[in-house]
Amino acid sequence: MMQQPISFYFDNRIVRVADQPITATVLAWLRGAVRRTGTKEGCAEGDCGACTVIVAELADEAGDAGGIRAGNLVLRPINACIRFLPTLHGKALLTIEDLAGLTDRALHPVQQAMVDCHGSQCGFCTPGFVMSLFATYLRHQAAQTTPDRAAIAHDLAGNLCRCTGYRPILDAAARMFALPPATLDTAPIEAALRAVAAETGAGLSYAAAGQAGPGARFYAPREVDALAAWYAERPEATLLAGATDIGLWVNKRFRDVGDLLYLGDVAALRCIEREGDVLRIGAGATLEAAWAALIGLEPALGEMALRFAGPPVRHAGTMGGNVANGSPIGDAAPVLMAMDARLVLQHGAQSREVPLDAFYLDYMRNDLAKGEFLRAILVPLPDPDTRMRAYKISKRFDCDISALSCGLAVTLEGETISRVRLAFGGMAATVRRARHAEAALHEAVWGEAAVRAAMAALDEDFTPLSDLRASRGYRRLVARNLLWRFWLETRSAAPLPAASVRVRTFAMAGAV
Amino acid sequence: MDINMGNGGIGVPVVRRDAMAKVLGVAQYAADFPHENTAYAALTLSKVARGRISRLDTAAAEAVAGVRMVLTHRSLNESLGDETFVMKGGHMQSSFLPLTSDEIHYAGQIVSLTIADTLEAAEEAARLVAIDYAREAASASMDDAGLTEEPADSGIDVGDAEAAFAAAEVKVDATYVTPAQHHNPIELYAASAAWQDGKLLINLPSQWVMGTRAGLAKVFGIPIEDVHVESPYVGGAFGAKASILPHVVLVAMAARRLGRPVKLVVPREAGFTVGSFRPAARSRVRLAATRQGKLTAVMHDEVGQSAVIDHVAFAGMEATSKMYASPNIRMRAATVATDVNSPGFMRAPAEAPSFFGFESAMDELAVALGIDPVELRIMNEPARDPVSGLPWSSRLLVECYRRGAALFGWSDRNPKPGSMVAADGTLIGYGCATATYPSAMAPSSARVRLSADGSCVVYCAAHDVGTGAYTVLGQVAADVLGVPDELVTVEMGHSRHPSGPVSGGSITTGSAGSAVHMAARAVRERLFATVAAGQDRSKMTLADRHVVLPDGSRRAISDIIGGLPGGVIEEHADWKPTDMDDKTMQQGLAGGMAFAGPVGGTHVSFSFGAQFAEVRIDPLLRTIRVARMVGVFACGRIINPRTARSNLMGGMIWGASSALLEESQIDRARGRFANTDLASYHFAANADVGEVVVEMLDEHDSVVNAIGTKAVGEVGIVGMPAAIANAVYHATGVRVRKTPILMEDLL
């Protein structure tokens, strides 16, 4: 494949970058190489959102839903601090400096509303909030809707502010729709992206000028076969998707990740589609898209999807990455395990299927062979008689790693449990099912006695650790109580309404 | 532009004048300033908490292409001026300057500064600096065994509190613990230094440009006027940026040696140890009362974490001693030295931890007495400061409670713990607590220029750290000069401006505002003198860009000033707080720390507030959510209700964060902070914040300063942790005497 510069749309034109290392971040490039300093660094690990920018790509190339549509573009707010520059190839980058140019007024409505509502104090988080709100603005402008306060809060879950207390920013988000509108003209961006796509051919192969050897190459094929073949030949390379983990390995752990094989441009891997009685989630589908698809199967997953991560992480990271990197506190695996998900693993031209509950071997170790990659997650469509919930318990409500999380499902025949899946994260070295508790419920009547027995059996399943997030005692107690809560919410007689446990719903309702 | 700017002046909710630059992304913070030919710096930090460097090898680091310098204790051999710790009259964040010896005093201490042509090279080289340590046992926690308490002050004694406590009918004796915390403004620490013709220009986020200038002049042995400190925008500070952090000196030194500008942006995790933090504290509070609820003894013993390198105490008993009427008061502060970086100011440094314990104890007393917590506080309202016997300059605490209780719906509260339950079983708790903060003052200068077109410029080396000072100081001038706010420009955050005070202790509006007021009045006097020499100036006014003469006739400012040489009137003022002598004032204006108050010669000045919280606790999961907060405050005159309200609200959310989330956890085995990133150092995200109601009472204080303002920036945090803890008790019957209150404290 021909060596090419990284080509993307920025500052109203196509820019070509040939001098940056493959792990140069978008933020470092903006602030250092082109001195666009409006985008701020607050943490360099995707926690604070001060570096939020918008990445846009052609909708017909994007391969998955979950982004924001404007014209024929899909736009996504992402954290520039953990996004590697070569992944922008063929895409457009919009930053805080671009907004005022979208209107003939001094300020874009998002910016004007932030001024009017006192949404900016020290101002350091402001560009990130403005860009997140810009994404909100575009989404609702396209759909001709206006968000309620809860929806605004969801959209701002990935941005931290230390001054305002957030209320004025939420006010600004409501006000921006009342101001004279501004429209993003997508035509010039689309034209530029088509031009880049035409010259890219089968994909990007990039190394910084003068760099060669191991660790210098960034390869972004557009076809699965090319990806599989390349990886089989170079299993020491690192597979890169949303970089919400790998960005931290580079920025914070200074790990040498070697050559990077980017799967974000393989449209086939980003597809989410129904195949018979299975939902197939391509390994490259964003978390945003994948969760939306799962919620389509099981609406009770909505809360977990929102609390999984803030929008800039959900729009960048992939569910495949979350599953394949396999942290014991990963929040997707318990949900998928409760749904009997299977994984499609591919090595070269060979592929195989593995049940997710057999995939994790030990702490941070899984069943992937060298050169093998996760191609798709297969989720059987749930039986209509299945009752399911997912819970996440963390210290902070948003943007926090779980102390524990779980996916819980029972399928009933009448009131008898014909199938039960109780999968927990944060309770052991890997995400795994609580087999003893499941046994206590299997073929029992879905009632208080069986639930009590299952709660007791959880002690046989898990001996959780005490760590910074929670103590062993807390984890034990709350794991049991989550089972109890699951029953309260899904029992046939007088179930507890789900809204009462969605604390954000309640907090927003009370807000003024 | 369709911004409603208002007409300026005092009391108007003028839109921030810096908001536009911030929403456009063009406001330049320290890390944004470009310098030609800048070299980049990266830090290497100590991995051990105590000991010595036994081996140091910089060869690999120096071999990295583009590396220009690796500064270590071996290569730093310059003689530096003897500048001291900010709490000892100097300007430094710590008495200890890293790289001046091979000793390690705390984990995360700077052990080398690497400079290179690119940031990537500097970072790579910094990782290649090879260091072995001769490690010694260290204690980063004040709870470690074998540490001793040392008295930090002589205490406060009124009457005989021990005897009164022993004899009392009802008493509370409990100990409350608060953790170490870090400011974590969203802006990282940064510094860039350039030398030109022996003069130092430094860009950094600063709450004290004048102090930084004075301190750096002393360190480098150059005249004070040869140091220029620039900090026009500060991305949050909260006390973190109120002194000179050691890396600033090192960066300036490297720039001088290299003859080239050097820039350092301190990564988030390093920010936990290259600057200061709020130290852990333990408050034992003893309260005694009659059965009717009259306090007979108030005792508060606080032990705070300090550092081996800097013994420093932040106990808040100056404030807690003044809260309630009691004939017997006894206060003692002590410290425990630990192997940590020097603690420092963090938003309400003394008051926030102290009031968590003190106001929790008041709630415990209310429970013991069976008296409503609001009423208990009101019935012990002191007519005068119970310690000095002096009158208050103003104190509307009772009014704050009455109004707050009404706004909150306190009368709906069933006093029995656990008695208020939502339909779905959620436990509901109501709690309240008092907030206060001293209204101290510092001397300040200002210059005000009025031009013929009616435009006005205010110059002052004060700072807008997000508080709204750019806006508020302009309003003071606009008010005096009768010009619309949009014609006012405010220049701050640069040491070339007339001296301004440290932006700490909630003093900027009162101090710099008084100086602006004084300078603007001088401008007005000149205007009056010019237009009508010999007329009675007390009967002249300024409005709508016109001078109104005693006979009611009007003269346009443009006509008056247009005829003057230069076409402007410009006046400088040096403002001195009441009760401050001239020498102290001059020290303050020269960049020294000079405070007057809150206890003056004739009055005692504090801001007050009553704070209320509603918590909701899931009975199964023990998750705690703050559903509502109400704060009613009396802070003197409010120059700008919009900025003041936002500061108070932000403070309350800090209080909620502190109550439920914020803790710098200590890895005791390794003697270091464990959660040094924003993923694990939790402060409130937007979903953690429910409804917040803030009100400011219309309070007139003619004593505190020329413009009648009291402290706003910090008081909002002070009562909130206790109000939430008290609400948690009310919801569950579980008294948690520590913060953060975690789910598992309610098992």
C-alpha cells in the first residue's frame, strides 16, 4: 500500500500532515503544530472533556449509526487528548475556533447562550462544554426537536466543570435553541472528504517522515480481509479502535504500542445489523451505536448506556474494544453475558465463535490468540418472556469506574424461571456469571424465597476485593441487594417502577 | 450582538466582560502564550516518599535527540536569593526548593527538569533519567503510628470551658475527620519563562502576580521592576495558584541558562505533588448546654496534617469560636507533621474542614436536646463576638436561617430520623448548617482613566480566577462615573498594573474594589473641579455621561474632557483598610502578604449563611444523592448578583463534592497520594448536582470597607458538608463523622 500523508479537513481546507508520530494526539497537534489553543488540556486521559472537538465523516462511509447527522455527514464529539492524529484521515475536524464562522453574528447560538446564562466562569472547561453543546445543537436542529433538561445533562456527562456548579450551563443549553439559528453548511466539507476518499484507495498507510522500523507504521485498511491478513502477519502490532484505552497507555503509561492497526475505517466492522434471531455488532461499532442497538432489544439498558461513559468516550470507544480489552470492571461484558452473547474471532481467513462467558480466562487475559481479533459480537434477540436489568454502582454518578456492575436476566415460563443469567463485574478477577446464584433460581418460581436463596448463594460465587472504589463488605451486600432490587422491579405483582431508581431522572425533575 | 448588558453600576447583574473571549476560545491562558523558539520542559518525580538519591544517571536522557538540559540537584548549583514559605512572610508554596539537595521529603517531589526542543523529546528524556534511592520509612498519613501532635497556637480561651463542660446538663463530645483534598482546577499548572536583557517575563496562572513578582525578584536577585508576571486568565485556582510553586523557579532558571524561553505544563498527576493541597484534619468538638438549649461551653480541638518541611496549621477556630453565644469557649489547634508536599490554601482552607465537625456537633446537640437544629442556632445567636466582645460590622445569620428555612420547606421536616420515606422506599433526610467566612481586607492600588468618549479603563494587578472580578471591578468604576458598563474596560492579571492584592481569602472585591472606587472618585472630583471651579461639588452628580451641576444644568463629559491636555482624566489611588498602619500597607502594595481583619479595632466582619440540604438514600444500595440545596447568605453589598450567585452556588457544589466525593486517598505503604487523576479523584459531575437555590440578603454594612462588600468566594462551601451529613443522619439515623460520606459508611 502506498505511503500517504494524513489528510483531513480542518480550518476550511484539506490539510496534509506528514511529520507527526503515529501516536501524536489531535490535541497535541492542535495546540503545538498549528497553535489552535482554544482546545484545552485538563487531564490528557479523556476524563474532563476540556479538549472536546467534533470529528465528522461522510455518512455513507461511516458504517454505523450513533453519530449526529448533518447533511451527509456524521459528527461525533470526542476527546482530542486521546485521539491519535492519523485516525482523522479522511475526516473533518471542527474545533471551538470554527463556531463563530458558522454564523454572521459575533457568536454561534451555543456561545451566545453560554454568555447570556453565565455558563463560563474561569473559562477553562468552556471550549469543551461549547463543543459538546454544539453536538447537542446539531442533533436537535437536524431532528427539529429540543432536548429536555435530562437529555441535556446526558449530553454533558463527559464534561467536568469546577466553578459553575453546572446549572448555568444547563440553562445555556436550553436557551441556545431560542436564539437565531446558525446552520452548518456541510457541502464544502463533504466535497473535501470525497476528494480525500478518492485518493485514499484501499486505506491509509502512514509513517512520519524519516521514521521507519517497528512502531513507526499506522495502517488503516478499509476491508476486513486486508486487516486480517496484515494482523496475522504482524501480530505484535496493536489493534486500535477508539483509543479510549490505548490513548491512556500512551499518554499516561508511556507504553510503546508498536505499529498501529486501525480498524475504525473498516466499514464492515462498524456495521450493526440483525441476522435472523441475532443482533450482530461489528467490533468497530461505537459504544454510542452499540448501546442504542442493545436498548432497541431491551429498553431497560438505557440507564446503563448513559452511565457507561460520557458522550465523548461513547462516540469514540467501541463495544468491541471494551469486551476485548476485558477489564474486570468493564460494564459491557456483564450486560452481554446476561444476554448470552457470543464473540466472532478471526485470524487471517479463519474465524470461530466463542461464548462470551468462556472468553475471559483470568485477570486481563482472554481467549484471543496471537494475530487473532474480535470481529463481531453476536447477541441473540431476547425471548419476550425475559426480564432483564443492568445496574452500575459507582461513587460518582457519571464518569466513574464501577465499584460493581451487573447484567441480570430471567426468562419465565409462567412464574417459573426457565433461564437465568446473573453476570457481575467488579466482583472477581474477570467479569463472570454467578453460577451458584443462578442454580438457586433455575426452575424455581420467580418469587421472594428463590431470590433470597440466590442472594445467599452469591457468597459462594464471589469473594470480592476491597479497593479504592469499594470495600469487600459493600460489594457483597450490594451485589445481594441488586438481586433483590432486580426482583422488586421485575416481579409480576406490583413491580417497582424503573423511574424510581433512575436517580438522574429524579434529580433533573427537581432542578430549576 | 443581543446581549443585554444592562446599564452597569453596582447591584446590576451585568454579563461577564470576559465571557466572549472564553466562549470563542481566544482567551489566552498561561499554556497558550506563544514565545519564539520555546524549549519544552518535562518533570521527573520521586518514586519514594523519604530518603536520598543514591544514584543519578542522566546520560541516557541527555542522549535523546533535541535534549538541551537535564537539571538535577547536581547541576543546579546557582546561588539563589533566600525566599521563604508563603505562610512565613515569603511567597513560595514551600520552604523546600526541589533540586537544591539530594534529599527526598515526599513522594512526587521534583527530582529533575528536562528541557528539549520538543515536548516529546523532553518527556522521553524525563523518563530516562535513572535514579536509585536510599529509601527511608515515611508517613504520608497523619494516622500512621508514632507521629506526635504539636501545638500550633496558643488557643482561644473565654471563661472556663472545661469546668462548664464537666458541669453541664447536656453535652456532645465527638471527633470528626476530613481527608486531604486537592484543588484540581481544570487548568493544569503551567509556566513559561523568557529572559530579555536581564529581565524576566513569566506567564503562569496566578492568584498573586504582585507577590510572584516580588518573590521571583528576590530569588533571582534582580530588581522587582525587572520581573513581569502575566496572568490575564486563570483556569480556576481555588488557592492552588496563590504562591510561587517551585517548578516556576526551576523553569525560569532553565530559561536563563539556556538563553531561550522555556515552557512547562504540569501533567494532572504531577499536580498533586508539585503544588499544595488541603491537609487532612481531625476535629474534636465538645458542646455543652442547658436543657433549654443555651450553650454553656464550646470547645474545639483540631489537629491538622502538616508537612515535615513546613509545619503549617489551617484550623478554623477563629471562626467557630464566634458562631454562637457561650460564656465559656476553649479552642486549641495542633499539627502532625507528615512526609508530604507542603499543604496550602484550598477554598475556605480553615473553615471548610472545621465547620464540618463543628456544625455536625451542633446537630448532634440539637438531637440530644430534642430541639430543632435551626432553632438551636437561632437561640444561641450572639449579639457581639463572644471572643473579643466587639460588635459585628453586620450579621444577619438569623435572617438567613429564617429565609432559608422558608425557601427549603424546613417546616415539613419530621425530626425523627428515618421517618421521611418516599413512596418507593427512598429515605429522605433534611439537614442544615451555618456557613461563615471572615471578611478580611488587603491594601490595593488602582488606576482609572476616563476618556472624552465616555470610555473608562480600570487598571489593577488583581485577578479574575473565574470569580467575575473583571466584571465587578468595572461596575464599581461605572457606578461612580455614571458611564454605561459596555464602555468600561478592565485590565488585570499583569504585574505592570497598579498593585493588587492576592486573590485569596475572598478579598478581591472589597480590597481592589475599594481602590477602584477611590480612584474613580478621584477622577470624578477632577471632572467636577474642571467643569465648575468654586461650585459646591457635593451637590454635583454624574449620570449618563454628563455632569449634573447644582442648578440642574448638564455638561457632557466629552466636552469637559475633550478640552483637557491628553483628552483623558486618569487617577491613581492607594487604598488602605481601616485599622492598617502605613508601613503594613506599603509592604502589601510592594507584593507582601498584608491582611487586616476580620477582627478590627472596633468591629468584627464576617459573611454568614444558612445552608440546607435534602438527601435521598437508596435503602438497598446505600447510594446517597443530594436532591436539593438551599443557601441564603448575607455578604454585605452585592456588586453583581449574577457573579456573586454563581460563586456561592459553585461553593455549595464544592461543599456537596466534599461531603460525598472528594478525598485524596493515601497509599500508606508507599507514603503517597493514590488517586492522582480525574478519573479517581472525584468531584461532582453534573448529575451529582440536584436543585440549587441561592439567595443573597440585602445587607448594608457601612463599616467593613468603602463599598460595603463582604466575602463571597468561599463562604458557599463552608456549611454544606455538615448540612449534608446532618441530612444523612436524619434520613438514616446513622451519624457519619467523616467525609467523604460513602455508600459503605451506611452499611
